[in-house]
Amino acid sequence: MTSKNTDSTTNNGDLLAHYEHLMEISQQLNSTLDIATLLRKIISAAEELTNTEASSILLIDPQTGDLRFEITSNLNPNETESIIVPMEGSTAGWIVKHGEPRVIQDVSQEESHNKNVDETLEFKTRNLLGVPMRAHNKVIGVLEALNKRDGGRFNEQDIKTLTTLASQAAIAIENARLFQQSDFIAEMVHELRTPLAALKASTTLLLRPNLPQEKREDIIVTMQGETERLIRMTSDFLDLARLESGRSHLDITAFDVKKLIIESIDVVRQQAIDKNVNIDIHGEQLVASGDRGKIKQVLLNLFTNAIKYNREGGNINVGIQQVQGRDKLMTEISVADSGYGISKENQKNMFQKFYRVADTSGYTQGTGLGLAIAKHIVEAHGGNIWLESEQGVGSTFFVTLPIR
């Protein structure tokens, strides 16, 4: 009898510790406002709390209504971007439509399990538990735990635990989205005020009847420049907003890295000629995996900056090589200029939104969003972007991308 009481006390103690840990994780989630970090914390917690081999988050795209893999613990982000799960004929779709948890103890006996997803992910699912992610009475996605360790089966406690975690995670995701939206809108309005103020001042001056024709033409040129700046800024705002909210999805293909670099250099060649800047390419012929159009956007930003902040008659060296990443081989692209370099203080902020470094004449150029956009694009591919710079010598920007 004493032994039974002891076992019961132990079990109750384990259960209490389990729920205390769940609440601790929930508090951590609600204090995280970066979407990518938040998603990684959620899937890590799902595996830990259910003792499973892998976990996934599928979210409903607010614009298209598609159910997409947002993150899965056994793949890099770029490998899940293009995977859409059908609402009909899939376990996750069933969970979204019914708003209820679903347990499949043996997927080989379940017709509704979408085997195409396993083939795409190259992952063998034995059993799974999926629960709806509900925020403000609306299902925004599905949290799945896959393959109980040691051949175990999902039990009632697993369902309750994952359901509680999913509810907390959904609220945290919605809060992070709202925070990023409001934060971004505030920054955007602040940045728009400068060119708008310049345009207002210009129109006031143009209304003066005694304004000399030469001065009038100068003001019109200024207005044209500020208008173009507003157009670039709003385009960059839209790009960054889509990337930060997760609404921008990657079209993953294999592409020749050197060919894309040459194509991008052709776009900026006239800028280089105007400044008498020479561009050289060296390195290996590698095939990368990624969204070719978005990587071209990154390269164009790096090449434009390398020309803009270079010396008259300077050089740009573009390198391509294969490097060992954390868990796989990567393509590394380097863009080195012979400009004036960037101070240590400025280097810390180069990938921040709206941060701009003045050129040698003290003029601050651009929208300050190009490198922030580049960082989002590269990291969405599972790569990295960073810089090395020495004042008076020049700067080198590095980008890594998965090799095919």
C-alpha cells in the first residue's frame, strides 16, 4: 500500500513539474516578438514536451488561404517554403476544417495521411499528433508532433499538452505579427515625412511669381528626385513588410551562381563605367538552390553599394567558393570593394532598417532598407550574410546559400 502511495505521489509530482515547465515555455513564447525565433522555440518545445523526433508548424496564408509549411524541425527553412498542403485529403487540412486535435497512431493504415508530403520532405512518418493553433476564436494553423520516441504511442496527456502549447503559440504569433506591423508602420511614416516635406517646400517656392526660371528648373529637378525616392521607398517598404510577415514565399529552383552574378553585373555596368570602377569575377562554377529572382535582388543591392561607396577608378572583386556550413555544404559569394571602408560603430547597424552610412561628401543615400531586405531573403534560404571592413581599405560583404 505504501508503495502505491509513493508511486502516485511521484506521478503527480512529475505531472505538476511537466505543467510548470509548459507554463514557463508559454511565458517565453509571449515575450518573443521576432517571428523566426518564435517559430523555432515553438517546434523545439513541441518535441521536448511530447518526446517526439520532429515537429512542424503549418500556417494559413492570410492572403491566399493556402495552408503552408512554415517551419519543420528536420529541414532548413528554404526546403519548406514552397510546400502547400491541400485542405482536402490531408490530416492538417482536416484539423483546420474541424478545429479539433487528430491522432494517427499508424499512418500506414490511414488513407487521409498525405504521403506526398513525406516524399517531399524525405521524412518517414510513423505516427503523428496534430492540433489546431487557435487565436481569437480563429484557427490560424496546425502544430504537429511526429514519431513518438522509442516506438511509443500518443496518449491523452500528449494531446492536452500540445493543445495548450498550440493555443499559447498562436496568440504569441499573432502578437508578434501585430507588433511588427505597428513598429514597421511607425518607422515608415517617420521616413516618409522627409521627402514629403521637401516636396511641400518645393511646391511653395514654385508658386512665387518672381522666382527666376533657373531656380524654378532646379526645384523641379529636386521634386523629381524626391518623387523617385518615394517610389523606391514604398517598393522597399512593401518588400520588407511581406518578408517580415512571412507572406513572401520562395520559388526554389537550382541555378548557376556565376551566370546569375554576370547577369546582375550587366544591370549595374553603366553605373560602374560612369565611376570608372572595374569589376572582376573569380571562383568555382557552382549550382545553388534558391529563389533566383530574390537572390538577384540581393546581388544587385550589394553591387550597387559597392559602386556607390567606392573610390573613383576603384575595383570590385566578386568571389565564388564552396564552404562547409553548420550541417551541409554552402555556396559563398563575396563582394569586395576598394572604397573607404566602414567604421566599427557603423558595421554593427548595417543590416538594421533605415540605417544609412553617409558617403565621402557627407550625403546619406538610399532608403536604408536594401541590406535589411537582403538579410531577410538570405536567412529565409537558410544562409547567412555579413560584412568585414577596414577603414581606408574597403569592405567585403559575404553571402552563403545552400548548394543544390
